[in-house]
Amino acid sequence: MRTLPEELLLLAIEDGTGSVLATARLDLGLAAGQLAELAIAGRIRLEGDRVAVLDPAPTRDAELDEALADLHTRRRTPAVASWLQGRRNTLRGSYLQRLSDDGLIEVTAKRVLGVFPAERYPIRDEAAKAKIRERLDAVVISDESPDQYTGSLAALVHAVGLGQVLYPGSDGKAARARLAELARGEWAANAVSQAVAAVTATFAAIIAAGTATTAATQ
């Protein structure tokens, strides 16, 4: 099973073109995925709007261990919003490289309009991505009760705006509503679902603030 940031990134890669979708929010989503993973593993908990480390022992996952060490070595418990913002520009390349090294994607170079260089990431292991999508569909379309990983993944998919891509148009309206419900943490009455809900709410506030700032400067 892949980690939540890896699964989210695979879902964000467009079939056929290899383009990465929802890029503005995706980088925040990868950081949020790390917090969700660490919450599921019992390594962190949210205390209000801050992240507290419960267990700093290594997880045996390089990216998660780096995130956990960063949280643990802070002088004070970091605010979720500032931590997400600080991580947003450092993760996508690492996770793309990891997926490439594991043979799930291919990294190719192209030129947009024949001039601008751009990388694309065609899916090589389509079965691996299909399994992730099947798990997500089971809780979003069939209303199965999600486990901690799939509930967290659904919340992240909603937060980064992938619901419009994965479940488009009027046919996907019910699925998108289900994603929004899962993002509110209503899929389980436990600390993990509530932590994920708090992270995605902070995530939404960051996006809203950025949108308002952009609009004000135009």
C-alpha cells in the first residue's frame, strides 16, 4: 500500500497526458497527507490549531521521518497552517521521484508550444492506480464505511479540488457531496478523522485567503 501523499499524487496525474492536475492545491495536499499519515500512525495529534508530536521514533519511511523530525525539533508546537505553508514547495519533486523509482510513473520531458520545457509523468503501473481509485469509489459512490486511510484520502481529494476531475458534471454531483461529507470528518468518531478534518479545514482557509489576496490585487 502506498502512502497517502503518493496515492493523492497518482490520482492527480491525468491519464493519457501525464500532466499533474490541481497543482496549486496539490502541494499543500501532499503536506496534509503527511500529517494524516503521522496521525494514523499515532505519532502526532492536533491540539487546537497546533501539531503536537506524541512519538518521534522513525517510521521507516524517509519522507515521513523527515516531516516528523521537522515537527519534533521545533521550539514550540507548530501551527498547522504555517507548517503546511512551509512544506508546500518541497514535497512534489520527492514524491514524483519516488513513484518513478518504484516504476509507477515515467518522467518524460516535452516542450509546450515547442518552446517552454515541461515534464510529464505518464502512468506506467495502471493497475496500481486503478486499485486506489477502486478503494476511493467504494466509499464515495457505494457509500461503504471507509477505513482510516481511505477516509483520509477522500478528505484530501476534496481539499485539493480533485473531486471535480474524478467525478465531473451532474453525474458526479452525489459523489462530490460525499467527498465533502468525508472531509468534515464524519466517517469515524475517532481522533484520526477529526485530525484530518481539522487539517483540511485549515487547508481550505489557506486557499481562501490566497484567493482573496489575489482578487484584491487585481
